[in-house]
Amino acid sequence: MSVNENPNLEHISHFFKILGNPKRLQLLYLLIQHSMSVSEISKRLNWEQSGVSHQLQLLRKYNLVQQHRQGKVVIYRLDDPQVVVLIADVLNHAEQIVKK
């Protein structure tokens, strides 16, 4: 099958667009460290809670984060361990490029 015939390429391209947004990447990097609520994320990243919620909604749509309730608080966590590896690999690669 040629590259042009692979139906997954469009999906992969969109996935990288989702990950390519600096704010979403920052948010994912934060969630790699530990699960947290919208208000915790908002405080740590100094963003409006509505902006955090919007980004989390997009990440949930692509099954990158998952939510669960702890009482009245909704906690978000990274749902795709391969994304952790992907982000770590990209960060490592970026450090190697900067050192050159």
C-alpha cells in the first residue's frame, strides 16, 4: 500500500495537530507528572479555568485524557501511556538538536 492510499494518515496528521498546540502540550506534560483538577491545572499553568476546560475537552475527544470524580471535584489524568513515551522522546530529541 502506498502512502497516498493509507487512510490512517489523515487521522495521524490530526493527532499531531492536537499534540502540536503548545498549550495542550504543556497541559499533557503537567498531567504526565500527576493527575489534577481543572482548578489545580489553572493555577499551575496560570490559565483561565474555561481555557483549561476547553483544552481538556479536546484531549478527551481524542482519548488522551480521562476524568473521574473525587466527591465534587473532577480529576483528569493522562489516559494514553504511549503519549508519555512520545512526549519524552520528542523532548529528548529536541535537547539533542539544541546541543548541536
